[in-house]
Amino acid sequence: MRIALGLSYLGTPYQGWQSQPTGQTVQDRLEAALTAFATSPIATLCAGRTDAGVHGLMQVVHFDTELERDAFSWVRGTNRFLPRDIAVQWAQPVPQEFHARASALARRYAYVVLEAPVRPSLESGRVGWAFRPLDGVAMRRAADRLIGEHDFSSFRASACQALTPVKQLQRIDIRRCGAYWRFDFEANAFLHHMVRNLMGCLVAIGQGLHPPEWIDSVLAARSRDAAAPTFAPDGLYFLGPRYDARWGLPERTPAYDWLPS
């Protein structure tokens, strides 16, 4: 049978999602826990890989197994073997044609920035930081220019393995919550470091280093050298994929309520 899981994790201690020889990744920890619970090896496929230091509010994975257990048994049983900063939130049997990555219609990220003259302390590792004031109007004007289908080569890491740099950015929402800014991104897919590179440009515009129209020239250049430096991973959260309603999967986890909104 095929099982889909939704899990949340704090990315700070890990070298990203994807398995590595060091074993210090979220995928390695999850698969070790699943294997311990099932008493047989289990390999997972995820909806979207996250980088080192990036957090997940609802990563979705699927795996195949011959072990038959109630859905909540997969939650409780797997969590027993997971570290405290990774937790399975839900489990659900799905048809064999479901694929955590290929069945996703879109993917969602949020980035949280603290605007303050003093660096984060309690939120260290969980928010980005801007020590200069940010202009929300300018950032929203720039964000509007990014919506649609574009070649996002200027926002692509050199190590990106995507077959094409052309992606459809469907939504960017920017709002202030006290001392915090929340940026929400939704696209059919994202390139490696794409959100962090977009954030670098939006924050530079918000700080008055460039006008909103500058984003047009960055896009047109199709060169990473044209854009601002990559923003820190600290405040980046993978909100998870969107799926067709026919799969009947949850769209959120309780962790969503932890972020400023």
C-alpha cells in the first residue's frame, strides 16, 4: 500500500532535506524512524526538497510498504523514533498513482523578516533580519512585476538541477505584523535558492537601494550576477504543496498558526 505523510521540522540543525552520507538530513532521520517502526527499510519521496537551515511546516512524502497499520499508528509510531524537532503531523493511505512531487499543482513558501536595529535573539535561526526600515509599497510594486511565467535564471543557484529556469510565479503576498514582515510565495515549482534570491532583491528594494523597476532588468538579464545577494535561510518556511482535492489530503498543519499572519 502507498502512504502519504505530512511532517513539520525545524531546519536549523540539518543539512537540508535530501539524504547525504553524513545522515544529518531530515530525510535520513525520517527514513530511519519509519524503518524502525516498520522493522523493514522504507524509502520516501518528497514534494519539495529544502536547503540547509530551511524549515518545513508541511512537507509531504509518500512511500510504499506491505505493513498494514491504521493511519494514526504511522503518526505515533514514527514520531516515537524521531528527534524533537521533526514530527509527523498526519498520515493517510493514497492510491498508487499518487506521487508527492508529480501530483503537486503548486508549492508554497513563507519568509519571515524581523525589521529592527538589533539582531534576532529568541527568534535566532527562525527569522531573517533587516536592520534598515523596509518600504512595503515599493516591495509590493516590485513583487507585482514578478508574477506570471518568466525565465528566473537570475534567481537560480549555480548548483540548480532543474531542467528549465522557466517557472510560473502565481502569487506573492507581503504584509507587516508588528516588527515582522511576512512574504508568501506560490508557484508551480521553484528553482534552487529561488525564494532566497527573490528575497534578497525585494529587501534591497524595500531598503531603497534600488527602485521597484530594477526587478525588470534583473529578470531580463537572466544572470545570477544581476541580482542581489542570496538572503539567509533562517526565515524560510516550506508551507507545502497544493494538490487536487480528489486526493483528500490536508492543506495545512497546526504549525501554520505559529507564524505571524
